[in-house]
Amino acid sequence: MPLSEHEQKMLEQLEKQLHEEDPKFADSMGADALKTFSTKHIVLGVLGVIAGILVLLIGVSIQNIFVGVLGFLLMGGSVYYGTLRRPGRRLRAGSSKRTGGGFLRKLEAQWEERRRDEG
């Protein structure tokens, strides 16, 4: 169920107060906090893990501990690289991505139009 206008205004006021009191915490808890993973990093990380597995298997098959450990380290480094976060964009206290017509806002507008058409 969508929020009423009063509830949306209250939520925006709370967000603004949070940004004013503790901007660092507010940025870490913002809507874009989960969207800071880079697709490039994830893809390269997955490819690195696959390459690490292959090197590890080659090291086991030729019975060379050094090559096996190198493959394991390659896998670990690739997982680390794949999960790196890119620096998030800082939002001003008065601005929000939702005001630009985000996905959920569009869905809510379509839902409201559908309800008006039916009723």
C-alpha cells in the first residue's frame, strides 16, 4: 500500500534531519548504498575466480603446491576485487533520487491510474 502524502512528507523530513545530523551514516544507509557495486568489478571478479579454479586444478593435477596456492590466492583476490564498492554519489539533504521519477514512483503512478480508470 503506497504512503499517503502526509506520510511521504514526514519521511522526507526524517531523511532531511538524518542527513543534517549525521551525513556519513545517512549516506551509508541511503537508497543507493546497495547500488554501489560495479558490474565491471563483478564480471572481472567472476572471471578471475574461474581462472583461479583452473590454476588450482592444474596445480593439483601436476602435484605442484606452489601452483595450487597461486590459484587459491587468485580466487581470493578475485572475490575481493569483485566485491569492491565504487564510491557512492553524495546526495544533498534536500534532494532525493525518488523525485526524479524512479521505478517505484512510476509503478505507483500506473497503479493509481489503473485504480482511477476502474473506479
